[in-house]
Amino acid sequence: MPDAHSTVMGTDTAHAHPMLQHHFDNMEQQREASFLGMWVFLITEIMFFGGLFVAYLVYRYLYYPAFAAGSSSLDIFLGGFNTAVLIASSLTMAMAVWCSQVGKQKLLILFLVLTLLLGLTFLGVKVIEYNEKYVHHHIPGHNFHFVDEVHDLKVDQGQAQLFFSLYFSMTGMHALHMIVGAGLLTALIIMALRGMFTPEWHTPVENIGLYWHFVDIVWIFLFPLLYLINRTPFTHT
Amino acid sequence: MAEHIVSPKVYIIIFLALMVMTAVTVAAAFVDLTFHLGKHVVDGAVQYKYNINVNPAVALAIAGFKAALVILFFMHLRWGTRLTKIVVIAGLYWLAILLTTVADYVSRNMMTYPLQ
């Protein structure tokens, strides 16, 4: 009985959008609340990755030569390629949000699929890189062995292990977020195929978009910090 | 305040800017950006008191600028409410406090501990 309900709530639910939750006055308030809530979640994520970045900075400061040597052994082409792939996926995600805002249903599905494919491309390249680490015994643990082939310096094995431990924990946590993001995108594609998103209500597209861009930002910092420590002739200590 | 719709043109411009900055940061990593200051001669050889390498600073400045573009345009924070903006700024401020932990490690070597 919508009429009785509207009397109790004091709002005009007869014209309310079906997706409007009862505790919000209108769609605008609901949208801004979810935008803010998503940002609060992303800030907890920023603090989480912040801890990893601090660990990285401390050990990079303490064991700079080993970190520079470890960094130079990473494949700069694959790293750069993945950076471009992620930035492109951010563009397609932003375009998907635009499509949902203006009600382009088919184009929305196309951009969501493109974003998912680019995300999977990133993960595929990551698999190639991780495999290289396995082949070269660069995975920290019992069989770890690192030789500095770029600068031909003697590198402390323990310090090199620290670099690769941080490499795997940072890129691994990032990759885990990408996998979660791929799952969320799959859910979005299913919802978009069912025609659930309208210009009035498309909050999941916007908020998962925010998440996807956040994961992109983490990589924007990971790429220079891990891959580009010192690519010039080794002159510093 | 109605939902702000950003035109695809803006997104493409930001995308191109991000790609260019990625290329710049890779190129900059291959250049030795070290400033040599305090020139003096020791036994006929030129030496410098300070050799300041700014490669990491340049890389992080570019990354920070890229992140700012993503946050402001792709993530629509530029058109967000004041409440959202202040929440994000407060979050980044706490991140800055977290990052100053590094200062502890860096400053420990700066003074000599009075050992016997």
C-alpha cells in the first residue's frame, strides 16, 4: 500500500524511484552518500597500501644498492606496457560511467567488457613476469639466488630477498585487487545486460569505477618505485 | 546540485596526458639527474661535496601529478561535494603522517650516538 506508506514517511513515494532506499530523501542525496561512502572505503585502502609503501621506503633507504640492482632486473618493457594497459582501462571505465549517465546501454556493456579485457591483459602480463622470477630463482625463500647482471655488483642475498619480498607483496596485493575488480566488473556486465542501469540510478557503475581508478593509482606509484629505481649507470651508494 | 556529467573529450585528454607522463617518467629514469654542488679540488682531482640525485623526486612528482589527474577527473572529485573533498584531503593527510615514519630511519644516522 504505497499511499499509507507515504503518509507515514512524509515523502511522496508515489513518484519515488524504485531504487531509492527509504532512509534517503531523494536520489541525489542517496547518490552523494554512496559516493562519500566509497571514498571512505578507498581511504582505508590507501592507508593499507600506505603501510606497504612505508616498509618499501625504509628498506630502500637502508639497502639502496640491493634495491637498485633488484629493480634493474625487472622487465621495464612489460612494466611500462602494463602501466599503459591500466591507464587505458581507466579510460574505458570512465567512458562506461559516462555511458551509464547518459543512458547508452549497449555502449556501456562494450566499455565494461573492454575494461575487463584490459584488466585481464594486465594480469596475464603479471603471470609472465612472475614466471620469469620463478625461472631465475628470484622468488624469496630456500632457492633464492640473485646475481646483479646489469651493474655487475656483488649483492647481499638477504637484502635482495627483501626487495623481491616487497616486490611480490606489493604487486601481489595489487594483483589481488585487480582480480577482485575483475569479479566486480563481471557482476556489472551481468547487471548491464539485464538493463538495470539508467541515468537515474547507476551507482554500482560509478562506485566500482572509483575502485578501479584507485587500483590504477596504486600501480601509477608502484611502477616508478619498483621498476625505475636506478636505470642510469651505477654511480650512487 | 545535479550529477555532473563529464564529457568524453575531457576523459580522452586526461588519458593522453597520463600516457605522455608515463613515457616521460620512463625516459627520465634513464637520465642521471644528479646535481653536483660544492666543487673543490683534492690532490688535483675535482670533487664535489654534495651529489644530489633527483631521479626519485622526479619520478614521484610525475606519479603524484598522474594520481591527481585520475582523482580529480576520472574519479570526479573535482565535481564532488565539499564534504567528500574534505574527507579525501583528511585521508591523504593521515597518509602523509604515516609516511613520515621514514623520517625516523633517515635521521638516525644524522647524529652520532655518544658511545664510549
